[in-house]
Amino acid sequence: MAAKGFPINSDVKISSTPVLTYIFGDGSAADYTLILNLESCAALAMTNTDLGLEVIPPRPRSKSRDGLIFVIAMWFLSRSIIAIGMQVIAPLVCKNPPVYPWPPLGFVSGFLPKSGWELFSHWDGKWYTQIANLGYSYANDGQQHSVAFYPLFPLLIRGLMTLGMRADAAGVLINSLAFLGALLVVYFWVEERYDAGAAKWTTAVLAWSPFSLFCTVMYTEGLFLFLTASALRAFERGEYIWAAFWGALTTATRGPGVALIPTFLLTAWREKRPRLAYTAGFASAIGFFSFILYCAINLEEPLAFIHIQKAWGQPTWLEIFKNFFSFRFYAATKVGMVFGGCYLLWYLRKRLSITIICFGFCSLALLVTSGALQSVERYAYGIVPLSIGLGLLLAAKPRWGYGLMGLFGVFLLYVSVRFASWLWVA
């Protein structure tokens, strides 16, 4: 480096940035050059403009890159815990096969877990496998039939099967990658609205929650989270075409996705948004009504997917609260996720946007009144405003967050072993 009209020889050295930072501070260090004469030990600080030097400022570290690295790390580490629990620990520790008087679909008497893709496809995964291979079945006979499950996920599985992939591997790939996409969308969405700390804690809550198991096995949680988060973020940003697109896919994935419809309509009315915002709300119902049309044409019963829910035995809220006051853990989980979630949204109502609050309360109201309570805690996990709310709380009290994440990790490993062993989780 040389300055115009200033001799540089062996007796002169130009200082490094750390010295200048110490003297002038971060804001002005790059504007100065410190010249040292080695013979006289004299020092002269001159502006780079006087010296005629061209200064290239240090390149700031990309926040987007930091966020991307953090999200991928959370996703990879938490998915590794699941893989270890299901593929390594479960085959080692499970020696007593479960016994069911009414075996679930695909269960084989005397089952013991052996490492392989099949461990990821228990419970609902067997239904999605059947749909992907054989299509829908329905009969009004009081028995369980595959029409209870919405079509988008098995359609995607079928698409990968045409490329030669087996159904369970395709389901795991779709769900896991969709979950990674959900974490990325949620991270940058929360970072935009709040800060990087809140975004990291929200991402950690989603990734390490024990119910995130269902974002890797052959279920729809990962896909549902990705679609709902994408729809809500697009609507908040005024991208109504995208909100309608993601919303329509959401209602074709799972029943609770219809909560997007009143969310968009109420938010549009409350915030006096343009007509296109209302259109996004109505267009989000396309997936739901398309399934109704399919059932009407092919199964001769438009609401077959609703009627068939009776075949799955469901507890009542009265039974759940009785078990809750008897200190049953599973009942406490259901009550805590649903009613604790309601309180969390109310407590943070001044910090959360109208879109987030509306979707949270509409989703919880749907869960409370739907009667599908056997898996209500898993459905509550899929309500992304609850994770955002908890992330905001933990960002303010990180010590609580570290302890909670450690507890989450232990339970995530535990439920992974249970799921691989054909034991009920949620």
C-alpha cells in the first residue's frame, strides 16, 4: 500500500486495524492510517483522504447467512436425535412386543423394531402408504377408512414413487425437507418482525419440541407447518396471491388448515386491507372444497372425510379433565397445549400481530370444538403462533430456555423410541 507523495521505506510501517480501532473506535478506524517511524519511534495519524489512500471497508457478516446456518444446525441436530432413537436405541432396548386388542393398520403381532425405513411409517404413516399405493377407500360401515386423511401429502408421495422411491422413504423425505423449509420461513419471518434472538428461540422451540418427531416420520406436521407459515407470512407482507396459493395447499393437507380462511378475512376487515386480501381468504378454501368435490364424484359422499372420523375413538374433554386432575401426564399435555396456548396468545396480544393472534385463536377454537381430541396436543404443536409466542418469552429469559431445550431433547429421544416400537405418542 502506498500514499501519494509519501515515501514508504524500511523505516516506516503502517499499523493494523486493531490498533486504529482501539484509538479511534469502530466507527472511524477505517478512515485513518497510523504511520510509525521505527528509528525515532514517532507516530503520526493521518486521514486516508490526506494520504490519498483508497480504503475498502470491512465486509459485514451476513445476518442471513448466520440465520441460515443456525436453522440448518437446529434441524440437523434434532433430526439426528430422532434417527438415533429410532434406528439405534429402539432395536436395542425394545424386547417386549406391544399387544393390541384392535391392532392398528399395518401392525404385525409380535413386532420388534429393526432398523429400516419401515420404523418411520407407523400409525398414520400406514394410511398414507395405502392411499399412495391404492387410492382412497370409503364405506359407511362404522369402520376406519383412508378417506379420513387429506390428499396433498399422499399425492406428493405418489409423485416420488413414480421416480422409483419407496413410499415410506418418500414420506420421510417430503416431511423432513418441508420442516426445514418451515424453520427457515419462521426464522426470517420472526427476525423481520422482532429480532434475531426471538427468531432463534422460536426456531429452537419448533425443532426441539418432542412433537417435532412428527415433522420427520410419515406424518403431515412438517408440510403443514411450512404451508401455514408461508401463507401467514405472505399475507402479512401483502403478497395476497402467494397467500392464496399457500393457503389452498394448506387446506388440502389437513383439516385445521381451514383456520386460515377466517384469519385472512378478519385481518383484512380489521386492518382495512384491499379487496385482494379478502380474495386470498376465500381462495384458501380451494383445497378444502376440491376434496369435497372429489369425495362427491368418486365416493358419492361429499363429506365422507368428516363422517368417517367417528370410526376413530376419541376422548371427551370431561374425560381429559378427569385424568388431568388425577395427574395423568398425557392429559396434562393436552390441557397445557390447548388452554395454556390460549393464555399465551392473550398474554402476548400486544406484541403479536393481528394475523398471528387470529390464526392462533381460530385454530385453537377449531381444536376445542372438533371432537378430534386423541391427538389434540400434536395438532396444537402445528399452530405456529404458539411457538412464536414461546420463542418471544424465552428470548427474554434465556436461562429458562436452555433448561427447557434440554428437557425437550430428552423427551424427543424418548418419544422417538416409543414411536419406532409401535407405541402411541400423540
